Amino acid sequence: MRAHLAYLNYVLRHKWFVFLACTEYGVPLWRAIIHDWTKFMPAEWSPYVHSFYNPDGSKRRVRDESGAYDPNSISLKFSYAWNHHEKNNPHHWGYWVVTSGEYGNMEALPMPETYVREMLADWKGAGRAINGKGDPAAWYRTNGVKFLMHDKTRELVERLLGL
């Protein structure tokens, strides 16, 4: 039970900080309110709880120094939860990656600006909730090379981050 309460505390903090960042990035109010609503669904809740928290509510060490983690290195249950989350929340760049043609051929579609702005708010809010540092530009400089984004999306991200 303590793990569930610790995760609930994190999700609510995350949503609050993302909400504040959404106001800075000009994200529509409704998007800010419903941000990450799928984290409360059974498909995501328990796998996230058990991946990020010990039964006593203490945090598991799954993130690197930048706050990033590899969803596929945690567990198969978490991989399913992450896939559900990413494919049901258009503020994730992975939502806009499609597979086509031969197995493994992936293509990034351009993200609409509203979702790019929400993605930046997500990065800022997550940083504040995890380690108190909401610096999406630093996050992007460290992790952005790993993101499969359409060129127009990457240009917009970098322009909005002032890079």
C-alpha cells in the first residue's frame, strides 16, 4: 500500500508541475488538465508502482543521472504499460512514430505544435517532480539525440527551447 501512496503522491506532484509549465508554454487548458490521465488506468498503474517503488514506498533506482530510464530494461510488464502510455498520450514523441513496410522500418510524423508544447511542459514538470530541476533544455541536450522525431518537430522543439 505504501508504494501505491508514494506513486500517487508523485503523479499528483507531476501533474501539478506540468499544469504550471503548460501555462508557461501556452498549452490549452483542457490538455493541461487531462495530461497523463492514463497513468490512473489499471494498464499503467500497477506496473508503474512496482517498477518505481519498493513495497515500503521507497524509490527504486531505475533512472540515470539525467532522470531518464530505458522502459524496455525494467520489466516486460512495464514495457506494456509504457507502450500503453505512449500510444495513448500524443504529447510523447513516440506516439508519432509509425512502423511501416518491412519489419523495423520506423518513420516519425510531424507533431502538432500543441503536443510539442505539452511535451516540453511534461519534461519541465517531470524534472521538478523528480529532482526539483525543471530544465527541459538540459533534458533535451542530454537525451534528445535518442528521440526519433520528424525534422520539423525537432526544429520546433529546439526553437521553443531557445537552442
